[in-house]
Amino acid sequence: MDVSIFIAKIIGPLFLVVAVGIMLNRAFYQRVMEDYSKNAAVIFFTGVAPLVFGIAIVILHNVWAANWPVIITIFGWGGIIKGTWLIVFPNTVARFMKVYEQNKTLLVVHLVIAIFFGAILTVFGYFLS
């Protein structure tokens, strides 16, 4: 199986399920975000996880072409950036959570983007491969 298709089959449904879950249960995930910003160990491990997965994606799939697989590469680099940010600047998390708390539209916009890219990757991974 092509690496692009394999990764799309993982990331696509993951984005869809998480984004739809948050959208349908916003009050619950609001509490999760409040708890998250208060727990240093969770912030650290949620920095390590995207860093590891981002590095793995970039090692296996550093494809810069004008085609759908570049989405996967961008997410890999995004994971590296996010993981590094959370590990190097953990004290900024609370400020970002407050922005999401104060601006409900921002969260919805990010969820719609996640659903969009999740749908694209799911379609390419499962139906157009």
C-alpha cells in the first residue's frame, strides 16, 4: 500500500471523528480545554505525541508535489511545529485556551477546516486509491 494512502486512511477518519465529536459535544470539550491548560504533564505529553508523529510522517512522507499527498506532508510538519511549541513554550497554552473560550467562532472555523481535510483524506484514502 502506498504510504500516502496508508496515512490518509489514518488521519482522515481521525480528523472527522474528533472534529464532529467536539462540534456535537462542545460543552464537554470546553471543560476538557479548561482542564488541559491546568495540567502540566498533559501539556508535555500532548507536545511529545505530535512531535513524534510529525517526525515519523516527515521521515516516511516528505512529499512536496502539487497533489493531495502534500496535505499529509503539511500535517507532518504541523505536528513537528505544534509539538515543539508545546514543549518549548508550555506557558502559552492557557492564553490560547482563553482565546478559544472567548471566541466560539474560532473553534467552529477550525472544526470545519478539520472536517474538510478529514473528508478529503478519507475519500482519497478509502475511495479513490
